[in-house]
Amino acid sequence: MDTPNAPSPTRWSALQSGPEAAAAYRRRFLDLEQAGEDLHGEARFVTELVPPPSRVLDAGCGFGRVASELTRLGHTAIGVDADADLVAIARQEDVDTRFVVADLSTLDLRTEQEFHAVVLAGNVVPYLADGTLGTVLERLATHLAPRGYLVAGFGLGGSLPRAAARVDLRSYDRLADAAGLAFIGRYATWDRQPFVTGGDYAVSVHRRRAG
């Protein structure tokens, strides 16, 4: 039986769960790395916004790919994910970064120092539980320092993986605005290629309003 006010299952948890699924997901990225794929565009993008040493929250960190690279680059990074099996892999592979098991819709790390940036990479947004995007943006905004950045990259339309939801960018911007986040810019890739309406991927940058 569900407990009162328990977070709704995310689309990611409906797609996969358990240690074997987490290990398979990790192996897929190891294969990409061995094939010469660049897996660190998100960390470089964030570092250009907030040079190290900065405090960065990797929201929906998975096995720690982005958070670990942020730590290597000199940031103080914390990774958060609701998938305990992926977080277990992250903790095993990287003892220098703090990883927390938590649902983004109920996240409360405000006893921590405020973050200079929050990053949502790897289609975190389309895999959220249905109807929780506004709440997630509000929760993440409360963890930002004034004028801190929230950066989210996710697929649009045909580039979306299975089980992921289509997220309308105009709706995303409205929800971000309601959470106290001002729109700064949008790109087509993590290496800042210009965004064109109708594209398959968007990297959106918002900033917490001062005051």
C-alpha cells in the first residue's frame, strides 16, 4: 500500500529498476567511453558558467558521470538520484563525491550551503513522474544561491528514448518562471550549438532571480 504523500513513481523507475538494470546502464556508458565518445560536455558547460571552485548539484545523477567529472574539475559536487542502485555504483566508483538517494520532488538539502548551479543532464526532465516538473523546479530553485544557474538538457520529439515524456519548452519555461527562475538562453547541444525551433535536443539555462 502506498504511504500518504509518497512521491509518485518516476518514468525512469517504470523503465528499469534493480541492481542488474543499474549495472547494465553503467556498462552502456563504459562502452561509449571505450568507443571514444565524449561523455563530459555537461560538466564543461557548467564549468564555463560557474568556474571552480563552485558548489554544484547534479540532480538525477545516476551513476555519477557528471558529478564525478565536476569534482575532478575542482568543484564541490553533490549527486542526487532516486535510484538507489545507481547511487550505489556512484559511491563505489567515486569516494570523493557525496551522493544522496532522494526524490527530486521532495528534495531538501537546504542545511547545505547554497549551490551556484544545478544541472539536470541525461534526460532527467522527461523521466520525471508525470505532473511533478513544476514541483521539481521549485525544489531545485530553493537550493540555488541568488543568481545561481539551473541548466537542463533533454531530448525533444523524435530523439526521446522510450518511456520518456515529451516536454514542451514553452511549458517548461513557464514552470521555471513560476519557480523564480529567469530564462537566460537555450542551445542545441552541450557545446553551445545554436538552438533552432524544431530541433531534437535543448539545453536550457535559467537563473534564480535575486531577492
